[in-house]
Amino acid sequence: MTHAPARRPGTAAEDAGACPRPPAGRSRLDRYFHISARGSTLAREVRGGLTTFMAMSYILLLNPLILSGPDAAHHTLGHAGLITATALAAAVSTLLMGLAGRVPLALAAGLGVSGVLSTQVVPHMTWPQAMGMCVVYGAVIVLLVLTGLRERVMNAIPLPLKHAITMGIGMFIALIGLVKAGFVHAARSGGPVSLGPAGELTGWPVLVFCLTLLLIFVLQAREVPGAILIGIVAGTALAALVTAAGDLGPRTWQNGPPELTGGAVSMPDFSLLGHVEFGGWGAVGAVSVGMIVFTLVLAGFFDAMATVIGVGTEAGLADDRGRMPGLSTALLVDGAGGAIGGLTGASGQTVFVESATGVGEGARTGLSSVVTGLLFAACLFFTPLTRMVPGEVAAAALVVIGAMMMGNARHIDWTDRAVAVPAFLTVVLMPFTYSITAGVGAGVIAYVAIRSGQGRWREPGAFMWLLAAVFAGYFALHPIEQWLGVR
């Protein structure tokens, strides 16, 4: 992908979202999205929007897979309702980004946020309460953007830890995929986990998972556009062929056999829309609720600004200081995505780096995001097609996403123990403890402690010291409660 030259530093009006006045005689659509002013065309915007959708449409399969578990009340979310919620939230947030931000960025359910909800939140509360937490975390991010604190917080956390957090979430997501596919099991004897249920892989679904995973990796290595989507379609076709040839029963696959029941089109299932509860969190405890919100903010926080600026630079919209038209609005919409995802029942929405694929096809304006959003809206009526994909096939894409997020390792100086050790702890403890909070907390405490041991205790800054104290209290919560007589 070629990089467009950075835009010259703009005037105050341009940085606020305005663009150079297009030539007279242009259409209203051109004037609103500044298509000509940004050197684009209607055809490029449509092609870019379609490309972005193809690159990130896998979220319609992966998000329902992650959110399929039971909550504290042993209730689960319907698969059809989850698909509808995922498509609806992506459509609304991406359309909002295109129409308000007018930049080529698309949003959908953040896998890190969904992972936190499924593993750290719903074991302690109901799904409606968990979605309420999404709304709260979205409101927190919006508040941080409006007050200008979002950028300050990002600047306060050392860059190696930011990369480590992304890597750790990738490992966490990959582990979820391996478990969902049946490749990794809780061990019946010996170690804590095992290959398959008893130290060996069994069943056709695991084989299909492995073949799908390898196919996607090969396609990516050959730089084939839409590699994940192509792999999922091929894996589903293979699963259908194996099911028919082997006369496999309906319970062989996670979410039913890969077959189309009824027509390809159906009405959307809006059963999760507005299914949100605020309150009832007292049983969890105020400290735990605070840490859950903080973890959700972390999961959807760090990549967004880097993605926004990165894609903006790729499109030639950002200057050498990272300023770009509509930046504040884009960050505001990204924050609002948390609330949008919670209200629809899809978990928090965030900007997807796959937006860069559309930029690579020529997209330069929010019109491409409108196209992507409309395509997600159209998917509301194709739930039967989406439900054909076995969970084991979708799980392969989770592992691929995890592998892609591990690419941040190249940005860490592993020869510097002061950053390598905190980064290592952050990365390994997320999957090993099945907790993003634990990984981030260990990394923050280790960084502050090592810098202090080096006599450089001022270097972390006041915010990192505050974070270290909060996480220390989090890890020591049980003995503290016992000491205070709470337990």
C-alpha cells in the first residue's frame, strides 16, 4: 500500500473540520463531503467503502461467537439477535462517522471490549447490566474527549506499554478462538490446559478449523485482499461438504450444521435493542465496578487515536503533527460507539484499522464510510446466511486477528529490561489469567517499580504512579476486605 503525502499544516478552520472550497458547479454531495477538494471521485469513494466492508465484515461472525456465553443468571443471548445487534451497531456508528466526521473511517464491535464483557463482566452480572457498563464506558470516553483528557492520558502511558496492551489483547483473543474451536481444552489431568480434550485433536470441526486457519494465513502471506472473509467462506463450504459426506449430526458443530434453513433473507431480530440495565451492580462491589469500567476503557481506548491518525495520514488528511479535518468529531464518534454498542446489545464499537484498505482503494472522505455503513445495514436482512458459518470456522479468524495484533512487538526494545519486563508481563498475563485487567495492572506496577529501582522514579509521571496504586489495591482487594471485615 502506498502512502500519500502528508497534508500541509492547515489553518484553524481546516483543523476544526473545514476543507478548501471546491470549484463552483460541484454537486451538493461533492460540496458536503469535499470529494473534489480531497482529490477523490464518487467512484473511488464507493469502491473504497465496499473494500472496507469486505475487509471487516468478519465481525458479523466473530462478535456473536465471543458473546455467546451465559451470564451470572445463566442466560444467553440469541445468535440471531447478536448478528442483528452487531450489524446494527456497526451501521449506525459508521454512518455517524461518515456523515458527522466526514472521514473514511468505519466502526464495529471491538473484539477486545467483547472479550472483556464475556470473560470478566458477565460472570458477575447479567447481560443487560453488562451492556449498561458499555454505555457508561462510552460516556466516560466522550467526557475524556470533550475535556481534552483523552490525549493527555494516552501521552502519560509509555509507548511500549501501549503496544504491549494491544499485543496482550491479541493473545487473549487468540486463546478465545482456540478454546472455541476445541483446539485447546481444560486438561482432564496433568497441566491446566491440553491439546484437545485429552492431549490429542479429535473430530471433524477441529480439522476444518485448522485448514481454515492455514488458508487465511496463506492468503495473507500472498497479500490477497479480503483474506479473512475468503477463508471464512471457504471454511464454511468445506464444513458443509464434510457434514454431507460424513453424515454428521446437527450437534457436531457449535452453532448448528452449516446449512441454509428457509430463505437467504429474513427480518432482523431486534430482541436485544435497548435491553440495557443501569444499577444492580452493588453485589459486584464499587471497586470491581470501577475496575470493569477502567478495563473497558482500556480495551477500546488505545488503538482508536492511533488508528484514526494512521488512516488519516494514509489518506493524506493529517499533517506532520497529526492534525486532520474532523479529528475531534471522529474521536467523539469513536467514544459514542461504546454507548451505541451497549444500547444495541453488540458491545462497544471502535474504529477498525481495516479502514485503511478502503483508503488504499482511493477513499478520502466520509462518503466511503456511508457506503460501508449502508452495507452493514443491508446485512440486517441476511442473518440466515451469516448463521451458516460454524463457530469453529469463525474461531479461526479470531486466531488470525490475534496474530495480526502481535505485530506490535516490533515497536518494543526487548534489550531494555525496564520496558521489556513490563511488556512481557502485560502480554502473557492477559491470556494466562484470562483477564485483561490483570495484564495491564502487572505491566503498570512493574514499569513503575523498575524505574524507581533505577533511581528514575520521576520518569513514570504522576498518572502512572496513580495507576500503579490503583492496580496494587485491585490485586490486594481480597486481603484488604478481609482486614476491614468486609468479608
